[in-house]
Amino acid sequence: MTDLFDKIQKNPGPLGMHADESYGYFMFPKLEGEIGNRMKFRGKEKLVWSLNNYLGLANHPEVRKADAEAAALYGLAAPMGARMMSGNTDLHEKLEKELSAFGKKEDTILLNYGYQGMVSAIDALVDRHDVLIYDSESHACIIDGLRLHVGKRFVYPHNDIGNLGKQLERATRLVKDTSGSILVITEGVFGMSGDQGRLADIVALKKKFDFRLFVDDAHGFGTMGKTGAGVPEEQGVIDKVDIYFGTFAKSMALIGAFISSEKRVIKHLRYNSRSQIFAKSLPLPCVAGALKRLELLASQPDLKGSLWKVVHALQKGLKDAGFDIGRTSSPVTPVYLNGTIPEATNLITDLRENFDIFCSVVVYPVVPKGIIMLRLIPTAVHTMEDVAYTISTFDKIQGNLKEGKYKSDKIAVV
Ligand SMILES: Cc1ncc(COP(=O)(O)O)c(C=O)c1O
């Protein structure tokens, strides 16, 4: 027998194994000061490209005012209890109505956290007779939802519609015997690579197969589509996406999330989503704050316009400078470089300490061995100077990488 605590100490997990050397710098870094394009890291101002504050709403004066007023009016405690028991309010229902109208769906359920909400929604929607089919690059919250499913689940290679067709054929054969149903789950915008789920192509498969489509549009809500209603709007298939998930944690710069669909589906989720039934309701200041953000998002297209000006300048500038930004078709901007994990560590240190740029870095096993992915999240509050400085700096660090400068043990901090 092994003591549990001794065992976990010996097996800290793929991220935990780097805890001691990376805490506070590569993992759990602290960005301080007003949320924006420039924040303090270890006491020094950095140009920040790692916050999902797409529309710049985190520090919009009207948002800050609404947040402060709601906190003063309601406090952070209210409402007490889960929605179903004692935590329902007019404001929660108002937000659900407004989200439904904005997304052109019959009804909406608010979620305390998107992650838990997604896990429970998948759990609530399917039983052992049903088949889940999902994209191989799906977010962890989808994967955790799938883990609860006791029936069959089939994966298709990322955005491979031909293969999805094959999985649908397999699933269709299976559910004929069990009288089950098929649910296809994908993302609107894939948060790492920035490419869109091929929703229009998936929807086209409905002509041949019977299934329902569930889209996690965490990064697309507020950033994509003519009105900001997301990737289904962008691809002209709002009415064909059966279940739509959005979070407040990205373009809304808040916390909480929602799922919109037909009335009968939302009713089912209200009474069967365990993470919502058995957890405290979203605090009222978050609900009031979300209403204000939704109002701005819907009434001020300039916010999305400013975001996209920065996105276009950054992505075009990087491409023109010869960088590989992969297949993004959203604000998420990956920059792929070739190098080892130690080189990535030195490169990021150089970028942060000598050039004062703070962005996220992704290495193996999230990307293939030998690839360093720098991930930039442009926002409406970045400037053209930020873009120009970043591209010229990336040029320098790519040069250093090619010259083998980051192979050395320690990078000199100027
Ligand atoms: C694709 C995707 N789905 C779901 C979530 C979870 O949302 P939340 O932060 O509201 O829990 C995230 C957020 O990180 C995400 O990127």
C-alpha cells in the first residue's frame, strides 16, 4: 500500500512536474495593474498579448461603472443558493431573454462557469444509447463531458468532414439498433490554432444523416459574425446550429457562460444539468455586468471593428514578415517557430525581459515536438504601434533562434 500523498508527490502530472522551476514565471505569472495592452509583470511594464479581453470591455468606463454600481447595490453574496432552490432572480431571467434574442434562439440557460456547464450539458443531453461524435481538437471541457458518457463516442480528425461523414455512418448503424440519437460537438473558433470549425460543412451533412449539432463558441461569441453573434452567424448557419455555447470569460471580460437552443432543450438542461442544479447561482453583480456588456457588444459595432483592425494588421504584418501563423481565421493568432523546449524557455525569457513583450507560449505535447507556438490575442485596445513593435521584435527573436542563440543555458537580461 502507498500513502496517497506520497504517491501524488512522486507523480505530479505533466504540468506539475515543472512546478518548482516555472512557478511565477512560465506558470502562474502575475500580471498586475489595469487590464489592458500594458500591464506590470514582476514590477516592470510589458506589452501584453495574452488576455482574452477581445473587445477591450474589461476596462470600458461604462462597464466599470455598471460593475461598481451593481456590487454596491447587491453585494457579492446575492442571490444565495442554486437557481432551482433559492437563487433565481428577475435579472438572471432578463439576461437569458436578451441572450436568446441576440443569438436568435428560443431560450437560454445561464451557467456559473462555462467549463462545468459544458461538462454537465453533455452529460444531461445524452444517455447510454446515444452516440457522441466530436472534433479531435475539442477543448478540455468537451473532453471531460465525453468522459461522463457511458455510450459510444467517436472522434474525427480536426475539421476532417470526410471522416466525420464516416463516423456518422458508423453511428447511424449503431443507433438504429438502440433507438439512440447522435450528437456532434465541435468548436466555433478553436482556441489554440484560431481556425473555425467547419460548421456550414457539418450542417450540410444533415441532408444525409440525422444528428444534432452542439457548438462551443467560447472564442467566437462577440468577435465573429456581422453582429458578433459568433461563428454560426459568420458562416450563415445560426438556425442550423442546434445548441450554442458561449462564455462571458472572453469577449465579455467577465465570468459565467450560457447555452442557447430550443425551449424544450433549455428546459431539459435547467432540470438536468448537475453542475447548475447543485451549485450556487451566478452572483447578481456578474449578471448586471453581463447585461451591460451585452448591451455594449450589441450596440457598439466599433468595438468589434477596433478589434479586427488590430487583428488584420497583426496577422498581415506577421505573414508579410514571413512568419507561419497557420490556419487562423479568427483573432487568435498563433506564430509557429522551430525549436526545442529549452530554446522556447530562453526565447520567452528574452522576449519578456529584454523586449518587454508578454505572450503565451505552447510547446510539446500540445503542439508537435520541435515546434514552439507563440500565441497572441489581439484586442480592441492594442495600438498599431504595439503591432509594429511586436512584429519587428519577433523578427529579431526568430533571427536569434535560427542563429542558435537560445541554445545556451542562460539568456542575458539587459
Ligand atoms: C473553447 C472553450 N470552451 C469553454 C471554455 C470554458 O469557459 P469558462 O472560462 O467560462 O469556464 C473555454 C475557456 O477557457 C474555452 O476556450
